[in-house]
Amino acid sequence: MKLTVDGVAHEVDVEDDMPLLWVLRDELKLTGVKYGCGIAQCGACTVHLDGAAVRSCQIAAGDAEGAEVLTITGLGQPNALHAVQAAWVEHQVAQCGYCQSGQIMQAAALLENDSEPTDEVIDIVMSGNLCRCGTYPRIRAAIHTAAAKMKEA
Amino acid sequence: MGRLKTLTRRAFLVGTAAVAGGVAFGVYTVRRPHENPLLGDLEPGQAALTPYVRIDGDGVTLITPRADKGQGAYHVQAVLLAEELDLDLAEVRVDPGPPSAAYWNTALAPEAAEFTIPAQGMMRDMVEGGLGAVMKVMGMQITGGSTTVADQFDKLRAAAASARETLKLAAADQTGVAVSDIRTENGAVILPDGRAIAYGDLAGAVAGMDVVQDVPLRAPAQWRYIGKPMQRIDMLGKCTGTLDYGIDLDVPGMLQATVVLNPAQGGALNRFDATEAEKMRGVKAVLPVTGGFAVVADNTWRAFQAAQMVVPDWGDTSNMPATMEGHWQALSDAFTDDQQDSRQRDDGDVDSALSGGKIIEAEYRAPYLAHAPLEPISAIVRVDDTTAEVWTGTQIPRFVQTNVARIAGIEADAVTLHVQMMGGSFGHRLEDEVVKQATEIAVQLKGVPIKLTYAREEDMTHDFPRQIAMARLRGKVTNGQVEAMDLSIACPSVIVSQMGRQGISMPGPDSQIVAGAWNAPFAIPHHRVTGYRAAPLAPISSWRSVGASHAGFFQNAALDELIFAAGADPLEERLRLVHDDLAQKVLEAVADMSSWDGPLGNGRGRGVALTTSFGVPCAEVIEVSQTEAGLKLDKVWVAAEVGRVVDPVNFENLVQGGVIFALGHAMNCEITYADGIAEQSNYHAYEGMRLYQCPDIMVRGLENGDQVRGIGEPPVPPAAAALAGAIFAATGTRLREMPFNKFVDFA
């Protein structure tokens, strides 16, 4: 089947029901997308599907065919950071960092829909993304910073 | 305080060893700890060290032997080295250092064992237990006990200073310029005329030189990095998805594997039928491993799917009690003279003080807790007839090397280990079952690199959790003051369980049963803390802050009950009782930060707790309020005494994270066993804290002490008790058992 990931078209030979997560990680070697729980409880595997933040562990590969998939490595690069990534670096958010790909993708999708999210909105939208290290205070602050930067831009 | 002995130490440099085409600088340290408060007079422990600056034609590589599980260990070690070596932190390369590389062993053998001796804890127990054999087995590197900064603060700077002066000398020899006219900057030696010689270009010259020794360390006023905000060296990679964790690695020719173990912890496998599984797409093999089976496939998900189709016949199951009542009963039964393990606190005359009058009694419980870092455990192992190669995130590289060698039937030095960045650990990676199983698979498929990835469900249900523990208080108050406190704590020995899996027996008392309680820095007139060792139950392992994670809760919760009975204020009475200057200052700090001024009223409440663990007094005040949705955690104020804050941003992040980690577990986490089977298999049943529940957390690092300490664990122990105190103040409900959501609702 054909998948478009980070703007690149791929032909993959996988079962229709293979979760997008494992197509990305094991077939396309896009390991910026993380496996954490497999049951949509942690958000580490969050990617954008046609602009919406989804848990890639819950998206069948067949359902992603024809859609635009965006992963953390397509969102921005070390020398060309997305505003959310830049805010994450500025606030030194990560500890172990394993959840942060998903946190950043969730936050980026949030800011696409709400350019000035309130604390309450941030709480609601970001609470599906688990951080075992406890970087929540910095995630909150970084989202506000990213929102301000994106507004200036 | 008195009972907590500070360590004296002297550090001196030993020679260098030539590395292929380069040179390595190291430091050797001997420490002579004072007598063990628990074990009495013992032989001094020796520590030899591995922090290196490796210089070769490619430049400088900083060897950062402490594993990085998210706490920023690579970063902080790089900072200490870069500070004296005049490197640009943004440009440094780090390497955790393979334990089998020749220069590690030849340079420092036979004492090539890196070892750390914190003021308390597992390491000190082992060292002071006279367990030289353990040191040798543990070998070069272990990460734990919040020791990275504490242990490396002087050593790495000394190694770097020595390297710097040697490089200058080499440049002086080469150019004829006086060494006093030479300086260093940004990874290069700078000559008086402005010419720069990159360190890498001096590799050949320094390889044959005697190392300049006893170089004075720079004064704090000269520091460019230490104590100042800076960007962690792993931050960019972690925010762009470009940094590989162990689970992300791809080795050419590699196959994907997963395991399914007997659901009952420690149970066996009789046989399995893989007929259906073997027909599934991508499946290469279904193989036995100890206690279960492995599916090997060309894709992780295909391995997961096929594993569901294997029909196992499970063998002997766990010998732990069938119900949780049985586990608790075993602890309850342990409060006997026969099972007394330690009594390191026995001030005044507790028996007389508690022989009459109104006695306050209470019982406390702390459950099993999974580590559950977000990266499921994994390991890549390739075995052939004479060698093995391993890629995994681990805190115990030497054990990993030894275990792989044993299973593969080869020599330990034929095992090459590549330590990987870890997506969290909290103590999980102090175990190496995943590496052993990956090796068992690899031995059956020689020559093929096998990546074993645990499904989250296997990771959680087969974790060796935090110990279950129980405490009993008897106490008395007089004239509005705490007069007597007799605290008894029972749990199985986590150290015995953990080291037992490595084939090492641990004699002597286990300080972790009472860690954070026996050394509570309070001068209660009659004060006794007794540890009781329960028989082994579920296999257990070190969980962030180890024994202090339960005993810090028990000690503070029990003290709160007595203070309440006395009609005193929780913070004022602690300030009256505290008898350690450093601990007093952290209490004063949280009083100041929170503007503590007695009860809040109107459904709001504050609690306070203070625990000294890993040499760090840490105090926390927590404020909660009752809302229609349940209890809301509003604010936390934390102060910790660490001697020196190396990186203030990372420090704040680690403290906040430690508090969140502790509070999330106190609110809603426990592992329970039915017939030896863990009943929580994923984050839906083991949630921790979510972002919407996260309070504002204000942090202050104090630098009054002369010992530099780590901060990974000390914020954990006081948090649960401070929360329980706040909930009591807000609601009148006294919480004596975690998790608290069994008794109260959280918003």
C-alpha cells in the first residue's frame, strides 16, 4: 500500500490491520515515533493524520492509506525547528524525553486549532499524554511560549 | 544529627593508558568511610574510577560512565569535564564507555571497579558489609543512589584539569613556547601569537607523556558552566525525535522478538504449541526461554500478534501468597523479636515513656509499585561461537556482560556492550532479565542480532516492583509537644531480592527497611526506630529512592499524628524538634516560600514533610483544596540541600519531576497480585499523575553544606506524607495507606 509520511511517498507491503505505529517504526524506520503502551493510554506514538493528532498505535495501516502522515522528524529538524520544538528546547522540557515526541505532536496540533489556548484547554488536551518523569510544568510553559511565538510569526 | 557520618576522602591521580592512537586520563580515588552506623566497624571501601577524557585524532571524547536514564547524567558529567578542559559544551562528544574496552581494564586494573559510597543506601551497605567480592562483580559502572553528581563532582573536574595541563605541556614541548604563556579555549591550546592547536592534533604527543598531576581545581568564581543555566546536551535530539533510545536501534540483519512469560511471577513453562503461530506472516521462530517462550519475527507487531496464538502449558507457579491479604499478613507477622533486623535509633527510654498514660497507635501501609518507565525494556543481542555483542540501556553494565557471557558460554571480555540512552528507569534498568532472555534467544539463532522488545503488558506484570511495607506507631505527647515515638517498620529486603538474582547473598541488616526513618533529623526525647525483615514475598527491586520511598512516608505520617495529638502546628513542631542545621534550613526555606501561617480553612489544607535521603535533607509543603470534582493539588514548595546546584534548570526539572512521580503513585498506583499474577498490566490501571492534576511546584536548592549531592531521588520520600497531611488539614481524613484514592477522590 501507499503511505505518505513527512511528505515522502512510500510503498509498503504490510497487513491492512498493522498499526501505523509499527509500519512507521519497523518498516519505515521512523523511530522518532515511540511505542509506550499500545492501547492509547500514553500518547507516546502521537502523529498527525491529515493534520489531526492521533495515536498511531490505534490507526490501522489500511486506514492511513491516502492520508498525509506527519511525524516528529517531519515537523521540524534540529537546524529548522518547529515553533513548538523551539519552545521545548528553550524551556528544557525533556528529562528522559521518551514521551516528548508525542507531547510535541499533540501540542503542535493543539496550537493549529487554538492559537492562544488557556491553561484549562492545555490541561484537557495534553492530559492524554503521559510523562513518567513529570515534566508537566515545563510542558505547560513551553506551550504558552510556542503560542506567543507563532502569533508573532 | 550526629548519626549520619560525613565521608572523608582524598583523590589523587594515577597514570594514563594509551588508547589506540590516543590517550586517556583518569582519576583514582580512595574513600575511607566512617564506621557504618548499622554494621559497626568494618574495613574501608575502596573505589577506583573511570572518568576519562579520551583524546585521539578525531578530537576529544568525554567518557561519561554513569548511565543516562533521563536524569541528565551524560550532560552533567560532560559539564564537569568541559568546565576544566575548556570545551564548548555544545560541541562535546560523549561515550558511556564500553566496559570491555582494553583501556578501562589495563589502565586501572586490578582496581578498575568504579564504586560509589553514598552516605546511606545500597552501595554503602555493600561496601561496608565488607563485600569485596560484590565490588569486583559489580565492576566498573553502576548508576544509582543519586550518586552521579555526588561522586563525580571532584573526580571528573580533576581528570579534565589534568588533561588540560598535559595538553598545554605537549604544546609547549612542540612549539618551544613556555607553558606559562599557553592557555586553552574551546577545545584548543592557544599560543601567545594567537595560533590554536586543536586538542585532537596533540593526541600523538600526549600519548607518551607523563600526566600532569595534582592540578588545582578552578575556583567557583571562574566557572563558566557550573551553577549557570545551560542547555542539556541531549535536549535537541530529544525534542526532534532524532535521538535513538535502545528500543530504536536497528542493527543490520536484525530480527524482532518478544517474550511471553508465565503470568504468575517466577513461574515455569512446561511446553507450548506454536503450530498456529508459526504459520503467521513474518514469524521466523518460536523458542523457549526461561519461564516462557519467545516469538521471533520480521516486525515487532507481528511478533506480538503471533505470541497471542501460542498455546502455553504453564508449569509451577509462584510461591508467593495467593491473595494480598496473605502478603499483608506476612508483614504483620514480621513484627517479632526473631525478625528484628535493625534498631539504629534508640534515644531516651522509649519503654518507660510508653509504659503509661495515653498511647497513640496507628498502622501504615505502602503497596508494591511498578517502575513503568515509558520506554518498554528491550535489548539487542548477537551471539556467535566466541563473541557476543549487546546493545541495551542498563545501569549495571558489568552484570550484563557477565550474564551474557555465562548464557552464551563465552568469556566475559568477549562480550561487547554498547550502553544506550534510556527512556526512563526509576530503577527498572537495575535488572537485566530482558538481556538474559535476549541472549537465550540469540544463542538459539547464532549470528543473528535479536532485538527483544517487551510488550507493555509484559513489562508491567513482570516488573520486580517496589517493596510492600508496613509500619506501626506507638507514641505519646506531653504538654503540647511530641514526647515519645516508637516506629516499627516491616518489609522484605529489597537488596536481598535484587542481589539474589545476580547470585550474590547479602549478609547483615538491610538499612533500606528503615531508610529515611532511622535517621530522621528530629530530637524527640524518646525515639526508637526498629526494622523488621519479612520473609520474601514477590520478588522486588530498587524503586526511585528505594527504602525511603516507604519509610519517609511512614516517619512523616506518624510524626504528623503525634503533632496533631499534641495540638501543635505540623511545621512549627518540626522546626522545634529538628536538630540538624542543614535540615533546619530546608524546613525554614519551605516555611518562607509557602508563607506558612497555620491552618487555611475553607476546604483548603497544607501538609509538610521532611526526609533526609541519599544525604539530602528535602522538605516539602503541599496545598490542596476540596472541589466539586474532588481534591485538587494546588501548590507544592520544595527545598533541598545539595551543597552545590550544578545545573539550576535541570535541578528544578528533576525536583519537580520527583515530586510529580511520588504524588502520582501516592494518589493512584499499586501493583496487586492474585495467585502470583500482577493485576495491573498497563497505564489504564496504573495511571500516575496526568498533566491536568499537576500542581504548581516551586523549587529552591540550598547550598549550605560542603558535600555535593545528587537530586534524582531525595524529592520523592517526603511527597506522599506532605500530601496526606494536606488532605487531613483540608478534610479531616487521616490517610495511612497508599494509594490514597482508595479512600478519597481526586479531581
